[in-house]
Amino acid sequence: MFDLVLQQLANGISTGMIYALIALGLTVVFGVMHVINFAHGELYMVGALCSVMLTSRLGIPYILTVPIAAIAGALIAIVTDRIAISPVLPRKDGHALVLITTFAASMLINETVVASAGPGPIPSPGIGGWVLSLGPVALSAQRLLVIGVGLLLVIFLQLMLMRTKFGRSLRAVAQSAWAAEVVGVDVRKIAFLTLALSGLLAGLAGALVVPIVTFSAAMGSHAIINAFVIVVIGSMGSFVGAVVCGVALGVAESIASIAMSSDASSAIIYSLLLVALLLRPQGLFARSAR
Amino acid sequence: MNRATLITVVAAAAAVLASMTLPSYYASLAVYAVVLSMLGVSVNISSGYLGLMSFGHAAFFGLGAYAAGLLAVRWGVNFWLAVALASLPAAALGAVVGVASLRVSGHYFAIATLVVSEILRLLSLNWISLTRGPLGVVVPRPRIAYFESFGLIFAQYHLMICIVVLALLIEIMRRLVASPYGRAWMALRDKQELAESVGIAPLSHKVGAIALSGGIAGLAGALLVPRILVLSPDLFGTNFSATGLLAVIVGGKGTLLGPVFGGVLFAAAPELLRSIDAYRIAVFALILLLVVRIRPGGLASLLPRGSAGEARNAAIPPSKPVVQAASLAISSISKSFGGLKAIDDVSFSVLRGRILGLIGPNGAGKTTCLSLVSGFLTPSQGSIDIGPRKLTGLSAPRVAEEGVVRTFQHTTLCPMLTVFENVLIGTHLLSPETAWSAVLQTKAYLEREKVRASWAQACLEKVGLAGRHQSEAGALPYGEQRLLSIAVALAARPDFLLLDEPAAGLSGTEAVSLVRLLRQLRDDGVTIILIDHNLRMMMEICDELVVIHHGKMLAQGDPVSVRNDPAVIEAYLGQRRAGEAHAAA
Amino acid sequence: MNKRLLCAAAAGALIALAWGAQSSDASAKDTLPIGVIFPTKSIIGQQGVQGANIAADLLNADGGVNGKEVRLIVYDTNYSPVEGVAAVERLITQDGVHVVAGEISSTIALAAIPVVKAEDALLMLAVPKHPDVTKSDYDRVFRLNTTSTMDAASFNDYLKNKIAPAKIAYLAENNDFGRLTLDDAKKSFGSKIVFTDIFEVKQSDFSALASNVRGSGADLVCIMASNPEQSGNLIKSMADVGYMPKRCLTPGVLNNDFPKVAGAAAEGVFSEDIYAPSIDTDLNKRFVTSYEAKYKSVPGKIELLGFESVWITGLAMRKAGTVTDTKKIAEVLRANPWPTPRGTVAFDKSGQASSDHVYHVEVKDGKVVATQR
């Protein structure tokens, strides 16, 4: 029994890190521009598609496809921004309109992929099939990679946010785009870079996760709702919050699955989430100030 | 019957007649369009009028559908009766969500609603004995022999029923939105403090509105059942939630007909494009993008904007306020935030018909004092009474009911509404209204609306903004916005008017007319508590001054004695304004 | 002003597009339209549509049906009853179709039956597995797939007699199909079932489930998942935690995509099916070669059922000598056996198809190998 709990803890961390990876990019856009990007799940899907296509069609080693997928994600994000976000956001009630335009963009991206690559499934070899066994706990190499990259990413992002000029500008815009403009931050450029960064993270997540979940055109829409919940609960815009919340969700699901069916455990987790929202209406990880 | 109602009736009658000629496919498609429109009307209440973005209206929608279907199948209730009953559980759930909305707002509200619908979906998926889980419950087509005796096919009379219901809902919404209820929703959406300051209670209005919204969504779900004839858990899915919300945004948030346009677009566009089945979703996405890019105000903005009716006619004078003779007594109130004592044992009383000035340096606790009196903050100790009536512990809207109304240091208005609409919000307490009288537009109700309108106009005239009543409040120059805030507070017909720095930012001439206005109000019987930094003005206008320093009361008395009070002089020594005070003397 | 013009132009273009597409449909007078519904944007839906297309090609290669070229009108049902009902209604009332073929979901099939009945059309269902589908009071509903109950009767006997497991774990996806399979298994095996779980159709990460099923110590794991990315990932996750008991998929879902997704872990996974592409008949060879030529892959069971839904409809119309009289077509369908790639198919009174062969299928060296039982 104890062994099973340990194994599920490990599973939960890896599953949760997958959630967190998908949520990271969403959290940047949400935190800085206060925009819900419905197309984010499709960016993740495009990253995954890019990786599996390059490995299966062109025979490029998996590990090389990861950065390419990240760049592909960034490019699509920039296009999405040009079509669906930056022209609409400054308008009156822009934040509501962005819901429509990014929703439309997500449909367009998805339809394009289904029409060209088909609905799937396309498997990906990942970094190989070996499994790390530590006593009773076994984790595949790919899952270890996801956990490792996830941790490195969040440290890197946090450092960037705190230490670099770009990070400072991001935080300034996140607090008040108007005030940032006043003190000389190029808000349009920051918005553009934010979108590109979120696309980069989504593409990266897609390429890293696809060996575990297998590519299908629907993978983005399946992941987006969960990611959205994590972003909001983990206090919007906080990288650490997103990772903590994603991993907490993954661990909760895995541990709960020992005792009950997955539907029952989701229902209970959702109910707890609701109670938590009522008790801490500012998000679970929000500092008490504000 | 007024003109707008006539238009609704004629349009509905025409649609009903037209539906008799539609072939089955188009009639069913139209049913779906009407159902989505209803869902849109429902989402529009929360997301449009209350400003609470909901990602989970499928919870109400599915609950209505399941309630109607299960009542009919499991308990043999006539389906059409079941449809009427089905809105009840959905409305009850709405009321619960409404209570929750007081605590959870913004994106958290969206997530909370999403989670509620997800829980219901899981429940319907796993409560096999009741719902048959993922397979779903098959509902027999609820045919009505009476309609069929006229040769109508099912889809046609189903459509007729749906149209009549939608027309009713739109008419109800039109009347509610134009009533004190609708104004209260919009005030809560745009500036909750303003709403509370004039006596609009957030709890009852939000609970009522979201219960209504839930009930309408439930009705929509129930009316969809004869179209699909099978209840399946995807009725609770994010798909319907998203469709409802997006239809409202595309159609025009916070407009009467926007949700209808949006609903029709979302129902008709993907279906009519079936002949290009492979690309229909992509083309639909392009349509959505185009609509938003070309018409950011939503499809409803294509309609000509009717000018809102205003009451120029002040022939019906508002009944005089009942003057309570008792004065407002503040007895040793304290308020601490954490360890900091913002207000420490302050007592004074305000005699009726006078202007009391509250002065003190920045951060002395004047605004806190005002918030305590007006119910926005609860004192840690002490009591506030008007004669026998206790104000301590009452919420801001209740304090407003007792005749104590405040304004805010920072201009607090609903910027998107017109000047006149802003003042109408202030008339909320003028005469209590029930939702029924507003929906039925009873004679007495219409009479009271006229009174409210003319009183609002009178208040605008008092502050000298009568000529501006159709301007957008947010577009007014700063000084006029300050005056408008006073007009809004006046519209609540306060016995005690609490003004927080009304003169800040006013030009010289505006300040002069403000002084004239305040004196006029006092002469009309309004008691005023005034905070301002302009000591010259304060000395000139106030009958009595209270000096607060570091949260403590330093002095109270007429301006001359306060000015000569040694403690006051000492407190102000070294202060920038000390010289000014002497100069004023 | 400019914007209004643009808006009007866009609206005009759209109306023209919809209108043009519609009238081009109506202009095809000398063809026989047959309606095909599937969730076309999903993997299995696409497989079904491709099978149906091959049937139309083969029927037309033989001179069409009653002198008319068969033309398929394919609509997406998107797993949604709302869209499914609308698609069927449109096919019958707008596109002049008398037979609607295809579909995967039993829920949508149940929702479509009243519509079909109201218009006197015929419904030839390909995949829906719920027994209730052929229990309606309408005599023109047919189903080609086996029901979950039929599957269980055959496969569970095989498991009991040949595999003889001591402890069984059952994992099923959360839909009508999965739930029924689970109920049937509980009836067949009783207390031998030591572990069951239901997973969401959207789920893609099965590590927690794999660890739990390992913890149960079952020596046979049965999986019911209609999409290969789920059955494949589940088997892969079990292998990751070092759990390789006897593993089977419930009948009808083991196809060539499965070993692609599961990789080496797929080795030895078995199931049974009513169809195998290796069947040595002329009709099957013709079906498989045409399919391979058009879609560059080997057809599986779903492709077959999609094929049959159109193929048998065409044959029955030929035999009945009518393409519009659905009552007569239904009578002919019931009265005769029909040659298809899987052998001979006959319909019972309720419209349920029988199947004369059962194949044992197993993954060997990364390929699905079928042997007749």
C-alpha cells in the first residue's frame, strides 16, 4: 500500500508537471495582458504536431525537434496576436472581444491541422523507452525529462522576471499598462514579446509532452480548460503559483485514484476547489494584500 | 400597451405565422436558434448587465433539460408542464451561485461557474440509475394533438411555443432593464460602492438576477429537449457554456437584442454551411473574426440607437421627505486596522439643518470617519445613532435607507451610462418596487417611474447639469463629474448628506457655485457633513467644525472658536496649511 | 461608412457561398444521394467515412445503383446530439436522401431514430453498440456492428475457457459502450474481477491508473477504449511501471493504430474481431486493395463497417429495384443474406446484423495478426 502511494506520488508529480507546462504559457499572457487566450491549447497542439512530424516524416532526432517546436509555437502565437489579439484588445470591452477572436483563432488552427495532418494519432518516440526504477517507484525517462525541464523552466522564468530588464517591464505592464506607458515602457512591444514567450512555452510543452500522450488534433482543446483552472487558481501570472497548483492537482488526482474511480475523484477535487474559491476568493496562492 | 410592447407582440406574431410555413428542417433549425437566443438572454443578465463573466451557464441549461426530461420520462409529468417546472431547480441553483458571487468575482467567478457545471456533468455521467449515464435518457416526442389537428407538424408548433416564450422573456427583460432593478444591476456592475451608497443591496439584487438568469437558461435547456429527444451529459459541457457566452459577446453584451442575434448566428451559421461540411467550422470561425473586427459593439450595434426617454416634465413633484427631527449622534467610535488606530474615540453630533465640516491634516482619519458613519466600515467600538435608530453595524445600503448618503473622494460614477441614468440610479430608494410591478408595468409603477424621472431631473437642475442629461457620464469634464456625484447622492433624497472633498479639483467659479448649492441644500433641510481641504471655504460655509488629528478628535465648535482653539493651532503649527488658516482669519 | 460596406460585402459573399454550394448540390440530378453521418473530425469517424467512400467507389465501378451513380453526402455529427439530429434532418428533408448510413455514437443513433421515423427514411447504423438502438418500434433501423452484449457472450467465453485468468482487471472508457462492457464483464466473471476503473474519453495520461491496476495484482487486464491513443497509452503506461500481465482489448477495438501508439509494449496484446483484413475472399481483396490504393493504409473494422453501411444499402436497393421506397428496401434487407468483405451478413427481425466469423487478433512483431477461430 505504501509502495503504491509512493508510486502515485511520483505519477502525480509528473502528471502535474505536464499540467503546469501547459499552464505556464497561458499564465504569462493572463498575468501580463489579462487576456484569456483560448487559442493557447492549439499552440500546444501545434508544438506537438511539429515534433512528431519532424521525427516521423523527416527522421530528425527527437531532442532536436523540441526547440523547433518551441519556435513554431512562438510563430503561431505571433500570428494569433496579429489577427486576434492586438487589433481587438485596445477597443472598448476588448477583454470580452478577445474571448471571441481567440476562440475563432483556435477553431481555425485546429481545422487547418485536421485538414492537413488528419486527426491523428501519431506517436512520438521521445527520448527513448527506458524506465528509472528507484525501489518500488518507476518513472519513464520522458516523464523525468518533463519534471526536470519544468523545474528548470520555472526557475529560469522567475529569474528572468526578477533580474532582467524585460522581466521588470513585464511586471510593470502587468501591474498597469497605463503606468508602464507613462514611465517609458513600450507596451505594444512587451505585449508582442509576451505572446511570443507564451507561444514558445506552449510549443515546448507540446513537444515535451507528446511522447507521453500521443499526438491527436484534439489534445489542445482537451488540455485548455484544465490549464485555465490552474492559471486562475494559482494566482494569475505567477509562474511558481502555476507550477505549485498544477503539481498539487496532479498529486491530488493520483493519490485520490487509489481509493476511488477517476470520475469520483474529479468530482471531489472540483468540489474542494469550489469551497477553496469561496474561502479564498482571491485565488489560493494570492498574498493576502490586494 | 406602449409602443415597444406592441413591436414585440407584432414581431412575435409575425414569427409565429412564419413558422407555420417553414419546412421541418428549417423549423427545427429555428428552434435551435431560439433556444440559443434564450441561453444568450440568460448569460446576458450575468455577463452583460451584472458584469459577472460566466463560463458555466451549461450548469443551468443542462439542469433544466434534465429536470424536464426526467420529470416527463420517470414520473410521467406532461412534458410541457415539466418545461415550466424545469426552470425552478435551475433558478434555485442560480440563487446559490448568486450568493457565491458576492465573494467570488471576476475570473474567479468564471472558474467557479465552470467548476459547478463540470460537477453536474460528472454527476449526470455517473448517476446511472437516474440518468443512464453517458448513453442518456430517451424522451418521447411530446406531441400536442390540438396543434396537429390544424395540420401543423411537430417542429412548427415547437417553434411557435419557443418563439412565444422568447418574446415573453425579451419583453420581461426590456421592462426589468428599464426599471430600478436593471439600473441596480448596471450600477453594481460598474461601481458597486456607488450602488451601495444610494441604498442598492448587492446580495438581494445579485441573487435575484442570477436566479432569474439560471431560470431562463433552465427553460432554454428544457425547450431544447424536444429537438434532440435524448438527455446526454454533454448538455452540461463547456460547449454550451461557451456558446452562450460567445453568442452574447458577438451579439452585443448588455443589449436587449444582442443575445438573440448572437444565438441565431451560432445556431444558423454552422448548420447552413453544411454544404461545405469540411470547411464549415473554419468558415464559421472567420465569420466570428470578421464580426468582431468590423463590429466590436456586437451585432446589436447595427441597430439604430433609440434615445432613452427622459422626463423633462417635472409636473409631478416628488413628495417631500419626512423630516426626522433627531440629530445624528456619533458616540466614541474607534476603528483600528491591524494594530493601527485610524479612528480613536471620536464623538460628535450633527444637528439637523446645519453644515458640519470635518477638517484635519492628510491621513487624519476624516474619510475613515465618513466611511464609518455611512456603513462602508464597521466601527470596532462605539455607536452611531439617529435618535432612537441605531446605525452601528448596518450595511451601507441599510444606512442609506436610514437617510444617510455619502459621496466619494475619488469620482465614483458609472462612466458608460448617461448623466441622467446615473442620477436615476440614485433614486433607488425613492419608493420601494417589486419585480412584479416592474414586469407588469402597473399603473402605479409607471406613475412612480415618472416621479423618479422628474426627481432625477430636478436633482440635475439643482447642481446645474440639466443641459447635460444625455451626455455619457465618463465624458464630462472633471468638475462636472464631481457635481454629478452630488446629484446622484441627492437623488437618494438624504436627510444627511456626507460629502468627501466635493471641491477638490473644481475651478474657482465651480467652487463658488458649489458653495451656493450647499447652502441651498441646507436651506432645503438637508444636513451636510463636509470634508474639504479648502479651509477658507470651510470657514465660510460650515456652521460647525470638527477637527480630527491622528484619528483623535481635537476640537468641535463654530468656526471662530475652533480657529482660536490652542490645541488646533498647535496641531496645525508647522503644517503647510497653518498659515492659510490664520490668513483666513 | 467603409466598415459598413466591408460588412455588407462579407455578408453578401457568405450568402452567395452558401447559396452556390446548395444549388450545386441540387443540380446533380442523375445521381443517387446517400447520407453518411460520422463524427468526421475524429479518428474513428474519419475511418468510417473512408470505408463508406470505398463502398461508393465499388458500387459505381459496377455501374452504380439502378442506373444512377451513388453520391455520398457526408455530414459531421461531432459527437453532439444537437448536430447529429440537425445533420440527419438536413439529409432527409433538404438533400432528398432516403437512407442515412454510418455513425459511431449510440446516443446520436437514439436521437436520430425519431427524425428518421418521422420522414419514413431508413437508418443503416455502422458502429453504435448499445442494444437499445435496435429496440425502437421503427422497422427501418439496421445495425451492422455487434452489440456489446454479443461481444461479451463470445469473448468472455473465450477468456474463461482458453485464458482462464484467476484475477481480472477491467478498464473502460466512460461512455455507453464502456459502461455496458463493464456491466457484462461483471455478470460473466463475478468475483474474479478484482479491479475496475472508468476513465474519461479525453484522458491521455494514464500513469496513475496503470499504477493502481498493477497494485491489484490481476493476471489479466481487459481494456475497453475506442481510440487507439488511449488503449495504446494505457498499455504503454503499464509497461512503464513494469506491469506486463496478459492483456486484451475488448472485441472490435484492436486495429493497426494500436501497436503504432503502444510501441514495444503492444506485443502480445490480443482481442477478437468480426473482421480481419487478411480474409481470403475476392470481395475482401477488392475492398482492401481499393482502400490501400486510396488511403495508403490497411482498413480495419471501423472502415469495414463504414463500407458495409453504404455497400449493403446499395445492394439492397438494386435487389429491391427502388431507391426511394424504404419500406421495400427494409423488407429486402431482412429477407436476404448480403456478401461483404467479412463474409455473409444477415439481419434479424430487429435489424441486427449477424456475423459468421470470429477472428482471434493479436499483436506480433508490431503487427496485428488475425487467425480464424
